[in-house]
Amino acid sequence: MGILNDAQARALAADVAVLDTPLLTRGLVHQNFTMWRRSTSEQGERVVKDRERSRTRTMNRAVKLLAAKPRSVAELRERLLEKLWTDEAIVDAVIEKLKEYKYLDDDQFARDLALSKLRQKPQGRRRLQQTMSQKKLDKETRETAVAEAFEKLPESEMIDLAIEKRVRLKGIPETREDKKRFCDHLLRRGFDYDLIREKMSSLSELPQ
């Protein structure tokens, strides 16, 4: 997923002008938007005096937001609609154009995010699923991304890394209380209980 420069943003904004029609944009608004949007009395009314200028500004803002960090479609839509100088039709047309040029792709975003989380900190499936559930992604996309991440970095390898790090910091647990703390630590990391028991049983074989 690349980052657009200003010239590309202007070109895309021009393309968006073609898409910005009630017929093509009808039904594109995400269903979660109605849950997110505050009432107009709280937020103020949307005023789009110059639709061409608004399209360009919306595209430029989208580019800046994506340059700052990758985002899901729903996350970007929410941020773009914070501004009252744009509207749903313009935002959805911008998003469709970004998707067309592969600058916005929920499947790729989810795969990259899941894999990066595992690489940043060894964790189990349950912990990663909780993290992914906080993103504005549909369930199928999240589950596919998690499954693919653990195909590349198996949970059994992740727990080995977590155990090795804990042993370096705290040493091999010897007392019953120490073992419980160790086990609780791995549970908080989201590892499966049966997998933890299996690994804990052979923990004494780790080099001191």
C-alpha cells in the first residue's frame, strides 16, 4: 500500500468528481456511521459551498491521514466526516477512488496489522483477536488476518519467545507461587491454557 503525493491526490480528486453523484454513491455510506455521527444540533450542519474544492480538500486530508498511519476504511471515513466542509457522498467517492488505486484495502491492512503485532510482542491467539476487534474491521476480515498471521508465526513459537524473555528477566520459576505468576503472565499474553501447561512442564529444561 503506497503513499500518495500532492500531484496524485489532485489527480484522484479530479477522478472523484465523476463518482460524486447520488446514483453512484447511494448506499455506500457505512452502516456504522449512523451510530457514530452525533446529531446535527451537537455537531453543526454540513455546508458544502464548492463541491470541487471540497473534493480536493477531502482527498488531501485522506492522503495526510494515511501517510500518518495505515487505517481501515471505516476509520478513515470516520475521520474525514469530522469536517463539516465535506459530506457523505464526497467522502465515499474519495474512499472508493483510494480503494481502486489500492491505497486503501481492509484485507491488506488487517494482514499487516496482525503480523506486526506478533512481531512487536509475542502473544497468543486470544490476545491478538482482542486487539484486532478494537479496529473497525468486519469479523471475517479480522479472523482471516489472525489465522494467516499465526500460519507465518505459529503460536507455539510465540509462546517459546515469551517464555524465554520472561526467564531472562525473572529466572526459571521454582516455587509454586512463582509458577503461578509465570502461568498468569502467559495467560495475560493470550496463550491457550493447554499450550501453557505443555510448555510449563518442560520449563525446567531451559538453560539457566
